[in-house]
Amino acid sequence: MPRIRMFLCLLFLNCFWNSAEAHHDKISEAKIHKLIKLAWSDFKNSNFEKSLIKSRAALNYASLKKNNYLIAYSYKVIADNYSELSELDKSIFFYNKSLAYANKINNDSIKYSLYNNLGNAYCFEKKQFDKGIYYYKKAIAYGLKIHDFKQVYFTNVNIAWAYFDIGKFKEGTSFLKFINTDQKNKSKSTEVIVAMLNGMYSGYKNDYKNADLYFKKAIELGQHSKEKNDLSFAYLEYSNFLNKVKRYKEAYANLSLYNKITDDLYSQEKLKKASVAGFNLELDEYKREIDKIENEKVVQSENLKKSKIIVVLFVLISFIFLFLIFTLYKNNIIRKKVNEELLKAKEIAEEASQMKTHFISTISHELRTPLYGVVGITNIIADEHKELSGSQYLSSLKFSARYLLSLVNDILQINKIEEKRVVLENSVFDVFEEINMIKNSLSFLAQKNNNQFFVHIDSNIPQYLIGDKLRLGQILMNLASNALKFTKNGQVEIIASLVKTEDNHHFVEFQVKDNGIGIASADQDKVFEKFVQVGRKEQDYQGTGLGLSIVKKLLELFGSTIFLQSEIGKGTIFTFTISFEYNPEKNKTAIDEIDFDLESTYQCKVLIVDDNVINQLVTKKIIEKNNYLCSVANDGFAAIELLQQEEFDIVLMDINMPVMNGFETTRKLRANGIVTPVIALTAFDKDEIAEEALSSGMNDIIVKPFESGKLFKIINNLILEEKNVGC
């Protein structure tokens, strides 16, 4: 019976959708805008069912029109409804949907509103105060940008309320003073809450007379206002105050009035109808996903021939890399067998180590260079051919490139650790963001094996800690990817728990759990050795066997030990504990320094120096996509000649060029008095060239393939130092 009902729902949805497609050309954008306004009016009157139905219809029409503003506006109204219905996760999901479309248009007003509402969600509902304040600051930034000081005033009211709500009256006092003195921008929409906040503050200061007057004023204003929700809050806070001063009878009367208004606004019948409307809206989302999948199938069929060429290319690269692994493995066995003369063995071992390091460096450079081209061209294809963006073959290509890159990094990482060239860093980082970033980056692997992937973080862990986030990320990434690889149709979890605190150090226990194939007792001592893979009897699990060896050695740098519990057929648990420093002052500085990523009118001029035509193409596309002006030089001599003829803001310099390499070119530039910042854009490992790069006059290094965001951040910082302007 449930299947029949679902079938009928989908049939109805399909009919509605096809009807909407047939008639959407007849519906103007002005009518869609009017429909959204009607949905907003219903929402303000607590008619959530009607509001959801109208906003759903508006969203469908706006999607067919491909109008990003109307889509963003529709999603915002939907999110507002779910927020009032206390379905917080759905509300945040749709706010983020709205924000994704708002970022595609030049409308900062809607961005302000979305960030303000996200601030409300995290401060008042999620109780994630730091994150809520972050969103409020983003909202204020956009309010100032569009010179809408009434909106800035409104957000300051919300911040004061958020502080008072959790009893932090000292922190909220400055915001209350601001809204009390800014008479120019006060509005009727906030006067009830402002009076209520003054009552709360007076009560906190034990000024009971003024507190009573403010609360009565808030109630009087609320009784003449359409915002009955604000009136209910005024009754609730007045009731709390009356309890404090032991006027219990009056407190009970005001609490009853609060309950009455709340019951009227959120009656069961309204909520039930709104739930049905929400279900229909979610069915629309499913239909959009179904249509997207069908379109992807057509695109995949049309591009099969192109994909075959790419697959052949990666098969060849895979064979080359397997040969490298086999060579390293064989070299490792040979070194262990050399036991003849002690002095000769030492000399041979040192020579072999140097050759290995040189060999790994050379091979990694030669692999990274074409990988940069493959990754870059794949992204260019996805950007220029939107119809291929969801292609299974393109996704597989990206995954294969990332996989090969991770193998190269594993080889380099284990080599660095063995040569004791790894030093832990200490910087402020967001624990929650770091772990969730790992979850997001492994989502493709989770989907591939049909696994559920969960993250559980103890709320007692401070959001910001001090430590080496890069090495922690490498440890969790290796353990989680291993768990996802050896688990199919199962569940993988990352769990972080605060086990103890000593002075300013927090000891966090991490667990990575899965219910996969498990590890036999006889193999459990072997899994942390290099080049060891267990569990290959029934099927082939890809990998070098270096991941867990790297994890163990990195944890030794943290002064920690990893523990393993496993049983065949039931799953595996890896557990370790790391101590992080907690310093609220440094944390506050890090939060205050958040970049709002607001647009700038300055257009940077970038010179790319590279002899590889494919790399030129990829780098040029990345640069021009960010609206920078870009020129290309094929070698060092051409670069020097260009820089003598015209000015550039930044130079992206390849290292490994014929005739004159990147280091020599930079030295000649500095000798000629050219001070333009130079960034080494290279496939060499950063540690190997850092000393020579800095001595030649280079300002920074970024390794290919790279994240474009990291490159632009380095470019901005260097130009800010040089010219005090941002790109």
C-alpha cells in the first residue's frame, strides 16, 4: 500500500511538472515575483501551508525560467517557513540553497537577509554561538556595503538579543547602547523587541522599576502590532522577570498569555497542513534530481568516445606508477638483504637513500606535471561544457587524478618522515570545519561503495584549537578513506570526544569506526608496516599500503599512539588521542580576521612564465576565470623582456625550464631592479626548493596541482604588501 501511495504521488508530481513546463512561457517573471510576495504575506500571517504551496509553485516556474534571483527568493521564503516550523535542518538546507543562487547574481540585499537569518538559526536554535555571530558579521558587512543602515540596525538588535538570551549581558551591552542611540534608523518592526531587551537589561541590573516599565511598554506596543510572535516573546520575558522578583501570580498570567499566542500561531491543524505542503515541495526537489540524471545519461552517451581516450591515458599512467611502486618495493627488499661488510653496507645504504630521494623527487615531478594538465583540462571541460558537469566519466577522471596525486603524496610523505624532515606547526583552526571538510572530500568514495558516512563531534570541544591541522587532516583522511574502501553497503563514523583538560590543553580522542570486512588477528600487527595490504583474498582493494604507516609515524610526532580493535566480518575501530592548546585570545583574533570575500574593483595583471603549452593553457584559464588580466611568456628570456616593457602585479614562474630555469630568471629580474612579486608555480616538492627559491628572490611557492583559492589568497597577500590594494 505505501508503494501505491508513493507511485500516485510521483504520478501527480510528474503531471504537475509537465503542466508547468507546458505553461511556464505564459507566466511572466513579474507574476512569479507577485506569487512569491503572496507566499511571504501568508508566512507573515502564520499561514504556513499556503505559503509553502505558493513558494513551491513560484520555485518551479522560476526554475523553468532559469531566473537565479527568483529561485533564490523562493528558496528563502521556503527556508523561513521551515524555520518557524522548527524544522531547523531543512531550514538551513534551503537557506544554503538560496545562498548558492544569490551568489550567482549581483544583489547584496538578499545576501544580507540570508546571512542574518542563518545567524538567527545558529544562535537561537543550534546554540552554536560563534558560528551565529560569524553569520551576523557577514550580514552587517553586506548591509554596510549597500548603505542600508536600517538593516544594520536590525542585525544589531538580533546580536544584542542573542547575547541576552544566553545570559551574556556584559557582551550585549554595547549593542543595546548602539540601538538605543541610533534613533535615525530605528523601525516599528523592532520596537517591541528593543523595549523587551531594555526590560531584560534593567532586570539584570536590578533596576526593577524601569524593567517593569520597559516590559509593559513592549507588551503595549506588541498589542498594537501585527507581529504577534514578538508580543509572545515580550510576555515570556516579562514572566521570567516577574518570577525573579517573586510576583508569581502575575508571572503565571503572562506565561499563560504567551502560551495562548503560541498555540494560536502554531495550531496542530496548521502544522499538519504545512507538513503536507512541505512533502510536496520535497517531491519537486526529487523530480529535479531525476531530470538531471536523465540529462546526464544523454550527455554520457554522446561523449563516450572522448572518455575512452581519457581512460586509455590514465591506464598508461597507472601502469607507469605501478612500475614505480614495484621498483621501490624491490629496492626496499634488496636493502634489507645487504648484510656483508658494515662500512660497504653503510655506503651502499646512504647512496641508495640519496638515489631514492632523487628518484622519488624526479618521478613525482614528472607525474605531477601531466596530472596538473589532466586536472586543469578536466575542470576547463566542466566549466566550458556545462552539459558534461555531471558526467560519470568526467567524475571518474577527476577521482582517478586525485587518486594518483594522493599516491604521489604518500610516497613523498613517508620519505620525508623517514628523513626526519617533518616539523609540526601550531596555528588556530576550526575543528568542526576541518572534520566536516574531510567528510565532504570523501563523499565520492562513500557513494561509490554505497556507504553512510557520519561525523559526531563532542559539543564540549572548543570550536577553535591550536595545533597542526594539516597533519591531523592527513591522519583522519587516511583512516576514513581506508574505512570507506574496505566497507560496502555499510556505515563509517568519525567520532571526536573531549577526554580531559589540563591547564590550557584539551585532550581530544578520535575514533574512526566502520562495519566493513574487518582485519584478522594475525594481520593486525602488520597493517602499520610499509607496503602492506591485507584483506585482498576475495577482491582487489587499490592502494600502496602506505596510508596506515604514515598515520602511525605522524601520531608519533604528536606524541600519541594508535590503537586497533577489529573482528572479521564485524568491522574495525582505530582510536588515538591528541593534545591541542586552547587560547581564547588567539581564537578571538582568528574569528575577527575572517575575510568576507567582498568584491573589489582592482584588476590584477599576471604574467605566466612556463615552457609547457598545456600548463600555460590551464594556468591561464584559472587566472582569467577570476577576471585577472593575463599574459604568457614561453621562457625566461621572454619574461625578462616583457617585464622591462610593461608593468605586472605578479609573476607565476615555472622552475624546470630549458636554457634558463625559474631560479636564474628571477635572479636576473632582481639584478635588473624589477621588484614585481614572483610566485614559483612548480611540480617540485616545496621543501626541496624552498631555500633556493627564497635566495633567488622569489616571494612564495605553490605546488601543482593546486587549489585555485590558495593561489589567489597568496596573490592577494603579496599585492597588498606591495601596493596596499586587493585583487
